[in-house]
Amino acid sequence: MVEQEINVLLYLQTPGLLSEVSAALHKAFPRLSTVRITTQPELQPVLTHENFQAILLETDTQGNANPASLQPIIAYAPECPVFLVANTTPDKNAPEAPVREGALVFGPFAPATLPDRIEDWLTQKADPVMRSAPQSGAHCKQTEAALIESRRNLNTLMRNLPGMAYRCRDDPHRTTEFVSEG
């Protein structure tokens, strides 16, 4: 069992599925916090203001993700794994959802198997030996290269700003998380 505090985004519309997934996650992860959204307009603001260790996205009856929901997730949180959750038992013969190259998308899974899948991901990410082993995502090397390039571009931008950029938490102390060199 993962002892670290984890933050999970639940983008689930079906009430029964939400309660089943929530119960399974809270049982498996004692230090779990969740954010629940049900509509597309809620997605972008949540992704830009929160850091998640996993995102759970509901699939259609064939086990396919909604591309309109998946693409903003990949754009705003490319390094965060997305676990597709099936409302019904996933069809093993169903084609996988079309996903942009480099996305960390897994599933679809039944709600009962999600805690194990998330724990596997967190353990693999935390363990340096496991990190160098092949991951279950289809395009992990491209994802890693894209992430490195994105961070390099961001660092270059921050160094060349004529002023200062900063990020702080929305708490009473305005805890600073980042300050650029400017």
C-alpha cells in the first residue's frame, strides 16, 4: 500500500461509478484526496491549479475515452497518468481509444482493479530501478523526451523574462512554490 499522500482527479459522470471508484480508492489509499468534476468546462481550471498523481476518466460503453475530454488532460498534464474507468466490464476485444502519441493512458479498467493499477504506477515512478524498466505506456520514451524539451523551453523562457515570474499557493501564507531569476 502506498503511504504517500496522493491527489486524484475524478472526471466521472455516472453517480454509481463515482461511488464505486471512490470507495475502492479510499479503502486502498489512507492519505487520499480527490477532486471531482463532471463537466468539460470544469476541467481546464482544475488542471491548471492542481497537481494530480492520477486522473480517472470515464469511458463509453465500449471502453473508449471521450477525445474531447482526453485531449485537454494531455495538454495540461502530460506527465500525469490517465486511467480509463469502464462503467461496465471492459470488452477485451474493443479497440483502444485513439490517444495522442506520448500520452500516459491506461485501461480501461473495472473500478475494483483501479487501486492496484494506480499503486503499480506510483511504485514504478518512485523506484529508480523500476523507472529505468520499460513502462506499460505505449510511448514512454517519446513522452520523456517531450517532457525534457518542454522543461528546457520553459527554463529558457523564464531566464529571459524582463521581469520576475512566480507561483504561490492559494493559502493564508501565500506559500511560494516558484520564483524566476528576474
